[in-house]
Amino acid sequence: MDISLFIARRYLFSKKSHNAINVISAISVCGIAIATMAMVVVLSVFNGFGGIVEGMFSAFDPDLKITVREGKVFNYNTPQFDEALRVEGIQMISESLEENALFSFNGQQVPVLMKGVSQEFSNMTDMEKLMVDGSFKLREDVVDYTTLGTGLAVSLGARPGFINPIEIYAPKRDVRVNLANPAAAFTTGYVQIGGVFSLNTPKYDEQMAIMPISKVRELLNYSNEVTSLDIKLQPGASVKRVKNQIRNILGDEFLIEDRFEQQRESYRMLQVEKWVTFLILAFILLIAVFNVVGSLSMLIVEKKDDINSLRNMGASNTLISRIFLNEGWLITFSGIVAGIVIGLVLCLLQQHFGLIRLSNIPGAYIIDAYPVIVKFTDILIVIAVVSLIGLLTVLYPVNNLRKKLTGEFNNMRYKE
């Protein structure tokens, strides 16, 4: 066993002549443990919220989405697309055509984003999981239906089962507005209300209406054009591989995005919040670790006689410095282990019992308790950051001791 580590361990657990040193050492361990525990819990909670967001968007967003880089719509009935859509791993394709329009219902007029989808959309997405009223349907016999976001449904005062249809005013393409007759610049259509969905995201809930793509094409005077092609992959297929193969075939003219890229801003915001909070906790940890400096400084003063004895026995200055460096590291390591264990236990309890709740009213939010997902990489990051901060902090009193020992050694040689 390394003699410096052996002596440091004896110093850590042995009783000191001054009880304050034991108290400060215990406070140092507790401070590091609490900060480490907070890092583990906070990162896990952010992971939990990220999982909730990903789950909601995954029910709506396709595995891959193809859009044109320049312009709004494109026609995919080309040999190039025929080859791209035969790539191994593709299970299903759905057409999507989006455009702004005006919805009018019982005197209420609201601008909306029409999302026209093909019948495959219902098989690609888990819309039933998102429905809060009615059911998701596009067309029955000769009747076209729309599924509204919750906020949009409230703004229109509409809900499934109403007899009156929604009147749609869609702008005509390549037509100048005649101020004398502005209504001539719009195409009018009607749809019934099929259901109401919720993603708990204003971008969708307050603006979007899902409709049959045939109806949207009719309103906009399109034939086969789409704004995007939504792709569902076979179970186990590699998103990265399929994405790269499609990109190689289609070239740079088209943009191929996976689910994370489709919701880039939402995920980026969540990650920024997560790591900014982590940095704040790291700063709090830095303050807590300074207790180790006080503990080591007092220990060095108390063990002055031991230091002289070790030097008389032939111990080098490096060995003596390493003893107190290991002492500081043991204090930090004890705090890390305790913090990680307590943090993991709290996360486990929260996962199974939901101890900390978002609201006392059941059903007030999507989930009743704070979600928690523990990631092994986050644990490694916490251990690395806490270890680095602890090591850098411990170096200060140890370097002072090394300089003092070196100075005393030089003075002795000078006297000789």
C-alpha cells in the first residue's frame, strides 16, 4: 500500500487534539455530499422532463422528415425520390402539406396553420394518445374532418359533435388582392370537427388544425405537391444510416431531419437550462469545497510534530505533501460517494413513489410528480467535475506546505 495514502487514511479517521478539525472535516464531507446529491437529482429531473417532451413529440413527429431547402413545396413523383424511398429500413411514408388559413366558426375568426396529411399519418403517429376530445379522423364518405389543437378549439368555441361546420378561407396562390372585392382572393371550404388534441405546446395547440391533404390541395389548387414527406422506419432500423443514404441520393437540394432536429429549439433550450443549472450547482460546490482548505490547513498545523518526525526519518518533501494531498482527496471522495448514493436513492424513490409532486390536484398537469431519468453519463460527469474542483482546491494548502518545507530545507543547507 502507498505509505502516503495509508497515513492520510489514519489522519482522516483518527481523533484530533482539536475537535474543531473533526467538525470541519465532517462539514466538508457533508457539503460536498449535498452538492453532489443536488447535481445528480437536478440532472436526472431535467432528463425526466426531456423524456416527457421527447415522448410527446415522438407521438407527432416522424422518424425522418424530408423538406425542400429552398421554396415551400415540391413534387416527389420523380425517379430520384423513387430510388430514395426504396432505401432499406423505410416502413411507411406519409404526405404533408402545410399552409396558413383563416377559420371561421359561429362568428369567431382565427388564423390557423392547416396541416394536410394523408391516411398513412394515423398509422405513423400515436394520435389517439394525444386526443382529449372526440377521435382522430380525416374523412368519412364525402365528409372531411379536422382535428384541432386545444387552444385553437377554445378560441373558435368549437368541439366534436357540433353540427355546424368550420368555414375555411385559404389565400389563392399568385392572385393579387382586389381591395374592392378582397373575398375574391380567398378559396372557401368547409370541414366538420372530428376531435381535439393536445401536445401542451402553444405552437401546436393554439395554431394547428390537421386535415385531409386532399382538402388542403383543393383549397390551395395543388395537384401532387407536398411541403414534407414523413417517414416511419422499421423497428430496429438505424435512423442515421437511412438518413445518410437518403441524403446521398437526394443531394443538398433537400433537408432530411430526424426527430431531434425537427424539434431542435425545444431540445436545445432544455439542454441549456440543464447545464446552466449544473454550473450554478458547481459554483455552490466550489464554495462548499473551501471547507476542505480550512480543514487541511488546521490539520497541517496540528501535525507539525509528525511532519518533523517524518523528515527526520528520511521522508521527502514530496511524500509529506502527498500525504496531505491524499487527505484532501479522501475528504472529497467520501463526499462524492455519499452524494452519489443519496442522490441515486432519492431518484429511485421519486421514480417509484413520486414523493415530490407538481400539484396536489390530480390531473392538473400531464404528470403528477416530477419525472426522473438517471443517465450513467451524467453520473460520470458529476464525479469528474466534483473530483476536479476538489483536487484544484486541495492543491492550495498542499502547495503552501511544499513551499514551506522546501524553504526550511534550503535554510538548513545554508546554515550548514
